[in-house]
Amino acid sequence: MSSQPKTKSNKNKESRKAQTMSHTTGRTTFAKVKHNLRKKNPDGVEPSRIQMHKVTYTRKDDRIVDEASREIILTIEDIAEADPYLGNLFGRYLHGFCPPLISSDDDAKYDLGIE
């Protein structure tokens, strides 16, 4: 018998040990979670990355899964509270999105999709 399956098993075992965060969605894809959150929102607005992270790393009884997730959620919330501009950047899902240099508040609202 080949040692390849055993080698792969050991490699996967080490990879799982290195993980610091576990999501709570099980077999449900993040795309499906995002779709369900959009349907629940009365305006049909897409959830931000912050909202997605909270939902996917928080249990049904509102406990955050692990300490690493708790630190990330609290850090992102602190940043969003201290600087709304940076907080809005966490909400962008566009691949390769790079915020432009902003010359006025009106430009910032337009570029960030804020109404």
C-alpha cells in the first residue's frame, strides 16, 4: 500500500492545528449566508464584510466562536467607530478595490457608495 494517503493525512492534520479561527456555517457557503442576509434586509442591501464576519463567526446564542474571532471583530468595530471612512472600506466586496484620494466629503460618499 502507498504511503501517499498517510502523508496527506498527516499534512492535513498539521494544517488543522495551525488554524486559529473556526466559522459556524458548516456546509453552508458564505455566498448562501450573504444571500440570506440580503433577503432579510428590508432594503435588500448587501451585508458588509463586518456583518458577514460577525454572522459567520458567532454562534446562534450570540457567543463568538473563539478568541481570535473576538479580537478581529472588536478591532474592526473599534476602527469603524474611530474612523467611519476606514470602517466603510471593510464593507467593500469589490476585487481590487483601492480607495481614491478624496478631495471632498461629497466625493467620499460617492466613492464609498454612501447615500
